[in-house]
Amino acid sequence: MTMSDMTGVNEPIAEVSLTSNVSRPASEAVVPDELVDQVMAKVDAEGLELLGADGVLAQLTKRVLERALDDELTVELGYERGDPDGRGSGNSRNGTSPKTVLTEIGAVPLAIPRDRNGSFEPQLIPKHSRRLDGFNERIISLYAGGLTVRDIRRHLAKIYQVDVSPELISRVTDGIVEELNEWQTRPLEAVYPIMYIDALVIKVRDHGTVVNKPAYLAIGVDVDGRKQVLGIWLGDGDEGAKYWLTVLTELRHRGISDVLIVCCDGLKGLPDAIEATWPRATVQTCVIHLLRASFRYSSYNDRKAIAAALRPIYTAIDAGAAEAAMDDFELTWGDRYPGIVRLWRTAWERFTPFLAFPAEIRKIVYTTNLIESVNYQLRKVSRNRGHFPHGDAALKLLRLVARDITTTRSGALGTGTWGWRSALNIFEIHFPDRLPIT
């Protein structure tokens, strides 16, 4: 079936302009229901295929794109096709050139109109372009899902019957690096009541050898309780106070003038760098990291018992009660698991600050949901890749996923925090005149 066989379809399609900037309400259909009814009636009557290279959707896409390109040339020339006023204008139509363009529904062969002077530059499908933006977005979406280049090629071949080269996929994904750099350096809020700094280990090829490298991420909770990934940095495992001062100074230059509580693991030099960057910040050892590290020392069969025995420590009413609970744990488990006791005793000074706060703040500080959710998604895509060819490739993927966590799931302002209003009132009492509440 050709498009000319679809009675009543050609003329209405001619009225659809893909280059129009007129905004419409979301509820207003661009394509009238009557037109859709006509097309579907033809599909049902003749048993036509909707999808596929010869399907109705591909043919409609072809016709709409070619009509839009012809409209662009009309604007360029200044007269309609067949209009006598075009005679002697100095330029005219000069047939078409074949071109296959990759779209979200697959490869679509087009007839690109030409002008005699060769000055026509289509905006919808620029010269030398072989892909519409939607196709690029599909590649980036697959890449952000953790698919390898080989997986992406296989998927596109299966779904769209198109064979794309590894070089094309690399060019498309490299095209978002500048955008991701803008995300990494975007302005931030002036004050964050809570900031988490965490790390995950990824595999990167370095001088011909695959090595483990830490990827550090900072997550902030702003005054409205919205949680956002603030940035990701790649280390080499030998970072000290100087490295962390550079990272935190970058965050300060992006607008963060104060942080109330910074929750982090025992990363070397990080507490000193935090106090140098934001002198009034409370540095809190992450309870989740302490628990996770504790379980590494215990047998699998004892984990539930260890978790139950540690709970009275971090849920104690104050530092004194926590010390007593720690003593009880040591009496019960110290002989069997001295590593756990040493772990908590070493971190004790940085662990106890949040015990001075009421439950509303404690619950938010040591909750696992946010960190575990972000880490799960980042670890998932990094595991799918096995290892990265170099550090830049790792940062490209991790920042893409982190950006999407911040923006795609619940808008550009991040996800909300349960019970935030109650916590905010407690923050105001414990940290007077430091929250910019308007």
C-alpha cells in the first residue's frame, strides 16, 4: 500500500507542521481523532501492518517529514510549489535526493528536496545528519541503562532492523559529555541541612590492567527536603585531605556556603577537609557504613543477632546510654568479633554527634533509603559494563545515571524527604539563624 492509496489522509497531513513553535495544551490533540479513525479503518479493512519498515507508521512518518521539508524549502524560496511568481526569482526547486534517516521507529527512506542554487539548508534534518534527535535519545537511554555498545547494537538491530557501528554509538554518547559537565558544575543551593558523601568501587582499565577505583558521590538534602546528587568524582584510592579539600572547595564555589550535618564514611582526610570548608558543620560518621562494615566481620548466621545487638547503640537516647550499650555488646560479642568492637570504638568520636539530636533528625541522618537507592542504580550499571576502558568513560556513565536520578524520577529539584517539616523545626532549634527560610 502506498500513502496515496489512503483516501482522506493526504490532505489533512499536509496541514501538520513539524517546525511549528505554537504551544498547545497537553489535552489538545495535534492529530484530529477523525484522521486517526480514517487511518485505522484502512488498516483494519486491508489487514495492514502498523509497525515495521513497510508499516503504516513508517509511511506516515515518511510523508510528514517530506512534507515538512518541502514546507521549509517553500519558505526558503519565498513562493509555493507551481506558483508563477517564482519565475525569474533566481532560484527554484531542483528535484530530490534520497536519504535514509534513523528515527525512533527505525530507518525511514526520505526524498530530500533540493534547490537549484544549492543554498537550501534543512533545519528539520540538517545536511550530513542521518539521525533524528529521538533516535539519539534512544541510544543514550539504552546506554544509561547500563547496556554495553554490543548490547545496544544488538537491541537496535532486533527492534529497528538497523545496523549501527560502535563508532556511531560512541559519538552519540560522547555528545552528552558537555551536557554532563554542565550538570556537574551547575549552581547549587546556599545551605544544605544534610550532605552525604559516599563511595562505590568500579573497575577501570589503567595502563593495560583492570584496577578497582573509587567513585565518590555527594548527595544533598536542601531546605525543602529535596534530595539531589550534587556531583560525582573519580579517585585512585590514595586520596587525602588535599584531595577532599579540592572537591569540597568545588562545591563551595558552586554556591554551598554552609552545611549543617555532613554524613560520611571514614575516608582519610575527609573530616578535616569538611571542617576547613564549612567550619560550623557537624561531621557525622554514617551509621549505615558502620553497620555494613560490622557485617563483614561476622558470619552470615550471626548477622541478625549482630544487627539486633548493635541497634541499642545507635538508637540510644544519648551518648551515655550508647556507651553503656556498646559495653554490653563488647561483653556479649567481643571475644568472638573483636573487629566489630574495634571498628565502633575507633569511630566513636565521629559517631556520637547525632545522638544529641531528637528522633526527627536522627531518622533522616541514618536512613538507608536514599544512599542505598542511588548506590544500587550506580552499581547495577557499572556491573553490567564489567569494567570501563578508561576513567572518562566511567564518569560519563555514572554522571548520566546520577543526573537522571536527580531529574527524571521526580523533576529537576530532586526527591522529597518523609517527615521533613518536623525535622526542619528541630534543625531551626539546634542550628539557629543558619537556615535561609523565607
